[in-house]
Amino acid sequence: MLVPYNTANRKIAMGLLSFMRKEKDVKRLLKTMEQYEKDPDWKLYLWKEDDFIGVIGVSIEGIEAKVRHICVNPSFREEGIGTKMLAALKQLLPCEVKPTKYTKTFVSACEEKEAETRKS
């Protein structure tokens, strides 16, 4: 289930975001968190099953939502969590969801997996 970020989940969100290569540096990670907390056009969501195991963040730019961050806890990878997060996000947002150059590979893999599932 996709859960909107709130500051009570800050440490969890930071932990999940830190799995992304470009968010390993603590100073950069803190700036990213500040962006999500202060900019109303930046939205962060956590994926919860039994625990929080994924994170996806977007910036709303006109009629598009750019996927800025997407990551799944390594213990839960290859289980389709990213595909589920993207599908839930697309249902939630009233705009087109597009990747950035940093998230393109992950988003493309999820979309391919979703297309394969539909064919089956």
C-alpha cells in the first residue's frame, strides 16, 4: 500500500532513500528530505506491506509527475514491489508519470514487467 510521507517516518524514508546510489552522501540525503518536506510540488510516498519496504518520490511539473526517487529495500527486491509502487502512484496522481534520467532504468524495468504480466 502506498502511504504519503509524514515527518514521523523520516528515518524510515531516509533509510530507504539511502539505498539509491546518488543519495548515499548524508548531506545530499538531508537536502533531498528537506526538498520533500518543504516543496509542495515534491511528493514522497512509502510502500508498506508488513513494514515499510519501498519509497517513491515525484516532483509535479505541470501535467507530469517526474519520478525523482524509487527504491526497494534490497531484502525485498525482485518481488515486483517497484511495479506495484508505480501502478499505485499512477492511480493516485491525476497526471502522467515519467522517469528522470536517474530513475529511467528502474521505471522501464517495472513497466516491462507490468506489460509482461498483462500478456499472461
